Amino acid sequence: MLTTGTLAGTSTYAIPTSVPTSAAVLDPAPVGISYEFFTFPSYHTNVSATTQCEQNLKDLSGSWPPIRIGGTTQDRAVYDPSLSAYVSYSVAASTDAPSILTFGPSFMTLAGQYAGSVVLGLNRGHNNISNTVAAAKVAKVQMPNLLAIELGNEPEYYASAGQPVASGTWNAATDAASQASWQISVGKALGNTPIIEACNSLSNPPTWGAAELIAAQNSTALSYVKDFSHHNYPGGTVQSLMSHSNVASNMATFSSDVAAALNIGRQYVFGEINSAVGGGASGVSPTFGAGLWVGDVSLRAASASISRLYFHHGTIGACQYCWWGRYGMGAPYYGAIFATAAMAGGARIAAIDSGSGAYAVYAIYSSAGKPMRVALYNSDYYAGSGTRGSQSFVLTGLTSTIVTAKRLTAASALSRVDQGSSPTWGGQSYAGGTCVATGSATLETTTVSSGKATFTLAASEALLVYL
């Protein structure tokens, strides 16, 4: 991998003129957002940029980004039907997460006002099924956008967290039995609807994975499952995080789990994903390299039949990987914009590269089976000093005479908005505090000759080609 980019190379990729049989089916909005449970009301009532940032994604794809409300604090949350506030808790500092909280019916009313689909995470850790059923019943009534309900978050950590549901022996097998029992109880209470987003573990499969859960549960329990969710936080350095071969290898870890879900007619999603655990890593998560990772992992996951990715947003004011906050933007948002633009309106997606190198190529196909766009990514690492290298991507099989493109770029992989170095997407950036696009949009034009066109990408850069 290039570290200072002193070399230039060329690679050639044939773009199939009709959709490959191996191409994955695309969700209308694969790039979604996860809000930590206790922070959700604040994001949607006290952070002015939230609606605009969500709408920017909707304006690209035609669908509001799906959201998931959950995380560690969903298993600390107790439903109180008499509470008028969205949530109630006390913390020593505004950047702390509460160890216990209550939420009322207005929490679900607020969630129900969102224009896109919502997955709601509820408490299994406390082992109070009647309280969770009561909240679920209100959610079904107040949330016409309710896609699914999670029953607990990352259960492999219940025992170490002292959660009551994990008293006695607690392992993947006992968790599977617990999930099955809760799926049946909540499913029956809500009217026999497939409504549960099951699994919700962080440990890499097969242990604690969907395949293991499916094998352990009977048809009655599984009949209430809407989809299967897993969590993913790769961590590492900026260079290792944004490496395309690392992204491809990480996604391959889930191939058997995805197949198990698809084999019983259920979708597989990343119900929670981001660059590093605990709100992110300060030297990694706010960088443009992390933004490039967001774009690449979204496209690679979608091409691996992972239907949706919910990128987690944690405590406001203490969130390194967040796409926006009260006052500023985060470089990772640009990767979400890139991936959403690439897949917008598409029916299928295919990874054209092998996944073993630094260069990524994805082809997005229309419902008619014709290529619409090609997303290119040069994951060679450029830290900002020395000569910046480049890679020429030669695409063959193109049918038009001229194509246009939009470039995602920054001064380096280490560029950060909070340090005065914002990325640009097609020449534009997004304003802190409002998420409004600023600057003049720029489209690049390339001539196609004999079905072939060449696109040059600097190290740590991405390009979306419109066919």
C-alpha cells in the first residue's frame, strides 16, 4: 500500500453490460442511521442539523434513510406509561450515558413522526417481559413507520454487565432460548406479525450469529422474526480501517451468516456499525479516511447482500464517529453521501474487483438490468506529506460516448472538518450546524472511446461515474 503516493499505476475492469446473476438486490435506502436510545429525542429536537442531514440522504436516494433507535442504553431503559417527557434520567456530566432511565409514550410518538422506517430497540436485559410488551404495544399504535423491534442489545455482554436476564449460565445457547421465548411473547402480544429484529450481537459469527440462532430456534419462534441484525466495529488505524482489502475481508466474515438468513427468507442487516467502539477513536473516527471507509463498507456490504447498515450515533458532544453534531460536521458523513448517491434508485449491485487489492469497483444496475453508475475507490493511504500517488481505472464495456462523474476528495486521509480541512463531494461541502450544501457543484466529463474510458483517482479518493 502506498503511504506517500510516489507511484502511479493502471488497472482495468470490465463492466458487464447486463446485471450479473451474482449481483445482490438493493434496498431502497441501504445507508441508515442508528441513534443511541437515550439520545434519540435530543437528536430530533435539540440538534438543528439532524433533519437536513437526513433529508440530504433522502434527496439522493428518494427514500428517507432508515433509522434504528437502540444501543447499550436500551437495556437500561424502563417504560413508564405515566411519564410525559420523552426520557428521564440524571447524569453527572452532559457527556455521560445514564445507567438507568425511563421513557414514556411520547418517545414512541416522536419516533412515529419520522418519515422513514424505524427499528426500535427495547429492553431484554432487565428480564421484565411485561414492561417490554407494554412499550411494544404503544410502539405498534404510535409508530406507523415501525419496521421491527429489537429485544436487547449485544447479549454476549449481559453477564459481565450484571443484567438480570443473564443470571445463572449465560452463553449463546441460553441466549438463543431467551430470544425465542421473548420473540413469541412479544410477537403474540402484537398480533402474530413478523416484527422482531433478532440476534443483535457484536462478536463475530459464527458464535452469537444468525446461523447459530436459526439452528437453535423452532419454526414458531422464527415466524416472528422480521430480519437478523449483527453489529460491526472494525477499529484499527486510519490506514487499516480504510484499506479496501480489509473491508472486503471483514465483510466476508459474515457470508455464512447472511446466507443462513436468506435461506429462510429473511434479510440481514448491520443494526449497528461504525469505525470503532465507545463513540469512536479520536485519531481515527473523525478523519476523511473514516469517511472513505463508510463509503466502501456500505457498498461492499450491499454487494454481499447485507440489506441495510445503521451507522451508530452516540452521546451528543462525545461522539468521534458521528456524522454531525450541534455545531459541526464530521468527515464520515461524506462517505455516506457518496455511497447513497452510488446506490440511489438502483435495483442490484455487483462488486467488480476481487477484494484482494487496494482498488474498489462497484457497478449499480437499474431494474431493467442495465448499468447506471460505477463507484471507484483508491484506498492507497495518503497522510498529507510527500507526493500524492494516483491510480488510473480503465473501465471497458461502456455503451455511451460521454460519461460524467463526481469526485469525493480531501487534502489527505487524515483531513478533519474540526481541524479546518473539510472534504468535498463534487466540489461541495456541508455547513456545520445546518448540514446545508455549500459551494458550486462540479461534474467531470470523460470521453468514451471504443467502449473504454479512463479515470484517475489520487490516493485516498473516490469517484462516482454516471453512465
